[in-house]
Amino acid sequence: MNKPFIIGIAGGSGSGKTFFLKCFLKHFKPNEVCLLSQDDYYIQVAHNMTAEENKLYNFDVPATIDHNLFEHDLSDLLNGKTIYKKEYTFNNPNAIPKTLEIKPASIIIVEGLFILHFRPIAQLLDLKIFIDADEEIALKRRMNRDLVERGYSNDDVMYKWLHHVVPAYNEYLVPYKHECQKVITNNTHVADDIIKITEEISAELKNLLG
């Protein structure tokens, strides 16, 4: 197999990265593309924490990610190997993690906050996509997600946003924005806008790869 084409998709919390990915993946057959998500490489440390300890613990720093395993698994995919790993359950002690089977493909998508900061990974990327959003819009999306889906309190969400999320975005993502071939500002709430962008990028990619 020829060397896979590696796409990196980076974006801060609330940028709409997850929705972009869902739309983008729909343009390919399952055997044409595989996805490696940084979230699945969080080091499991918070499952025994109290609510207060969880609030204060900073998940938005590179040290919370097992980057060595992240790089190892990406290398295995590049060498045509299937990888197996437990999914990340956002430190929910009641959730039973699934075992993910990620098969190699001609297109590998790597996504996450720190993928550009982890230089061995960044140097492998053939196409870098940066998903961005205005801060007030990103915060509103984060609030909707954490209050509704994860059951956090308003105070917890705001504490993490101010002390963890925004500083991490500025330190570990913004400095690499200029490296990205495509920077997408996702302030819209209209799904068709993002769908159109993913159609354009996937068409360019299919044309490039033949």
C-alpha cells in the first residue's frame, strides 16, 4: 500500500470540530478513511477524584495525553497495522468503555487539541485543518455540551473555561495556526455551511489522490 495521506484536524473546545468531522467522514467509504482521536489517549487519572478535585484538575495540558502511545499507534496505522484500544469515557466511572478497532486506510485523520503541539505527529501531517470560532460562540457550545450532556454545574464549566480551556487554546494551538493550509471559521449555526465546506475539501482531496 502507498503511504497513507494524513489529515490533521485541530480546533479548540466549542469550535465545532466534532460536527465538522462527522460531515467530512460522510464523503468517504468506511474502508477509505480511519480516525485517530487524541481524546482516546487521555491518561486515566480522574476516575477516583471527588467533584472538587475534578473541577480543579487541568485536562487541557499536553501532559494529560499519553503522547507516546498516540505516536506509536499512528505509526502502526502508517505501517498497515490494525490497532485496538479502549475509548475515552470522560472519566465517567459508570461508563463501560468500548474497545475500538481502528483499521489502516489510505486516508488517516488525526484530530485533537494538541496534534500540532506534538511535533512528531505534526510533522507527519500532509494536510492541516484548523477549525476556529469566536470565543463567545465557542463558550456557548461548551456550556450546552457540559451542562446538558455531562452534568457539570455552571460554576465548574466557567472555572475550567477561564483557567484551563482558554489558556490552553492560546498556548498550545494558536501558535501553530499559521502552519495550517486551511483555516475554517465556524461561527455559523447553519449545518449546510459546514457540509458545503467538507464537500469542497473532500472533492479536492479525491482529485489530489486520484
